[in-house]
Amino acid sequence: MTTSPLPAASAAYADLLPLLQAQRAACAHDLLPDVRTRRDRLDRLLALSKTHARAIADAIASDFGTRAWQETFIAEFSVFEQRLRHTRAGLSRWMQRQRVPTSLTYGLAHNWLQAQPLGVVGILSPWNYPFDLSLTPTVDALGAGNRVMIKPSDLCPQFSALLAQLVASRFDASELTVVQGDAQRAAAFSALPFDHLLFTGSTTVGRLVAAAAAPNLTPLTLELGGKSPVILDPSCDLRQAAERIAWGKLINAGQTCIAPDYVLAPAAMVGQLQEALAQAMARLYPTLARNPDYTSIISARHWQRLQDLVEDARCQGATVRQINPADEAFDPHQRKMAPHLLSGVHEGMRVMQEEIFGPILPIIACDTVAEAIAYVNAHDRPLALYWFGQHRAHREQVLRQTISGGVTVNDCLLHVGQLHQPFGGIGPSGQGAHHGIHGFRTFSHFKPVFVQSRWNPMFLINPPYGRLLDAAMRWFER
């Protein structure tokens, strides 16, 4: 079934539908690609990454204004290539039929699960890590044998144009294609009748994507965001925790879906924590305004939103500490923003209501583990949670009594890089998961197959019913 989108997006929809239909037709000719075909597609993706890494990083830096090549390599290329190699190595094993037990009732019959591609997968990727978040789910989908259409964010036009060009040079459009365009085109993309649609972005837009996909009953994986908390236990190494929180918060200038959004710390530690964070941030970025290592905010609109969050908190009584080690002046046109530490925040402030997605870190006093857990559980389930400490019982209490997409203990962000772990949110922070075998499973249908044996006892339940069946029923009722 194909359901048209709103009239405003109908022209874009009509333009995109033939791309989907061409991929569907290609699927029909090869419903179950063999391992050699899948590895060839992954090899071409890897070659694209290795051959054009610097050009891709330059395009991303152009879209941001400032973003270090090294940061793109660490956060995108290295992670992507590890995942691709892991998937490539695992494919032959993951594709094998999975034998499952058969009840004695069915005699010598047997069962297995057959992994099949879903068909055509749509990927709506965000602007904050445009390469990795476009191509890592593509690895999962191609590895599972699907065809893929990618729609990158309109906030990274230089990257999108280059990716479209590079993909077209190595893939037929019936295998993999990149769609460019604005938000209207993205809306039309999300309304296409894909066999699966993966969206990475904000919870607000995720709801719109889900609504657009619903008329087609398109299965969804939603990688959203939210307010990921850090819980500091009194047993933590405060200096080490501050260094790791500062890194997790300021990589990509805080524009990371799993960045620490706020810190819950014992009241007695708040002052020391602020000082330790300020020192750690200054060590990472001794200068800011002209520092090529420090990333710009993606757009003027997002930069202004972050300024407004700080000002709203200040006006409502928060204490604001700007971390500006070199006492620099900032040019708004360059969209650099100094880190800000906020204390004395409350629920009425916008900074505690919205995902921050920038270099602003509120700190909230919570004196007990139970108080910190209660605070987390009173809000939407986060995409990530971070706990720092050495008290094992407190750690286990937090793990048992909170629900989040993922957890890193005594560091930040690093659970997302684990090759054998799924990545995904829960509730408002997302649904479904991918990466590695978990991505293979997300983009596969595991078809149950039952094979009857020549000799089986099923004739015993055929009519006309008699004494033998009655005896069997009495035996089951015991």
C-alpha cells in the first residue's frame, strides 16, 4: 500500500517514489543476496571511506564552520570502519540457518529460522555526525541483504552533495542511493512505503517521522535523544570524573545525542566539581574562538537557541559560569560558544526541559543515591546514563532501578563504540536498536520454517475422533 503525504510534499514524493520502486524491482531479482554480494557492497563502502576520508572531513568542516579533521576521524571514520569490518567478518555466520528445538509432539520433524532481507531500507540521518550516522546503519542494512536509500540532513549540504556523488560513483542506484534536499523532501522521504525506516534525530521530529510512516505501517527504528544524566557517587575520583565528563560534553561542542546533559552530584561536591570541570575544559581547549580543535555550532538558529537557554536560566536565578580560559571575544558569525556550567537550576528553566545539544552543563545537588534515581525516573527515559564511582552496591542500585538506552560506568559515550553491544533508546529516546549483529537482526526477517517428517504422529488427531485421542487428551489434562 502506498499512502501519499501532505500536498505540500507531493511533488517531492512523486520524485522519490521511482527510486524506491527501482530498488524494489532489483530486490525481486535477488531476494536473498549471497555472502559474496554483501561483502562486495561493504568493501565498496570501505573503499569510499578510505579513499575520500579527507574530502569528506573537509565537507563536514565546511558545513559546521569549524570542525577538526582529527575529531571527525575519531568520532566517525574509525568507529565506522571498525563496525564495517566486524559486520563483514560476521556475515557468513549470521546468515546461516538457525536450528531451533522441535517439540516431541511432532516426532522427527524439525524447525529452523531463515534470515531474509526486508527489502528496501530508508535511512534519515542527522547533521551532528553525518558520515557515521548515514553509513553505519547502511552497513547494517546492506549486510542484511537490503537495498538502501539515504536522506542526510539539509543542515549539512556540502557533505550531502559529496556523499551523493561518491555513492553514485561506486553503487548502482538500485543498490544504494543518496537523496538530497530540504525538510519538505525529508518529510516526503519519511512517507515512502519502505520495508523499514531508520531515523536518527530529535524526539520532536521523531514523532513526525512516526506519524508519516504510520499509514504504510512501515516498521521503524528511532534513534532519538533526550536528557542523558550523569550520576556522581561520593566514592568517585572527582578529578578523573571531571576530565571524562568534560571530554564527553565538549566533543563536537556538545552536539552529540548521548552527550552528558546534566550532572547529579552530592551538594558537598558541587563546588569542587565545578572547579574540576573548569580546569579539565581549559586543559582540553586552552583557547576557543580561534581554536581549530573546538567545533562550531552547526547553524545560527542553533547557536541562538543555546544563547537563549543560558539567558533564560540566568534570568530565573541560575548561577552561570562561563569557561573562557583565554578571555576571548566571540564572533557570532563563527558560531563558537564557550562552555557554560550552571548551578541552582530548577524544572521551570528551559535548559532543564529541552535536550541541550551544546556546551552547557547544568549541575544539580542530589545527596543520596535514592534521590538521584528518583530524579532520573521522574523524567523521560534517557538515551544514555553515566555513573561515576567505586561503590559497587550503589552502582548496582542505579543499574537495577533506572531504565535507559545504554550505560557507561566511569566514563562517557564509550558504550556506543562497543562492537558486540546494541545501540538504541527506549520510549521518548527511541525504539529498536542496531550495530553489528543487532543491526543485522533489525534489518532481517527471521522466517520460521517447519519441515515435516515422513513418519509423524499427527494422524492421531485426525477425525474421526476415537478412544485413542480421548486417552491422549485425558493424559494432557492430568
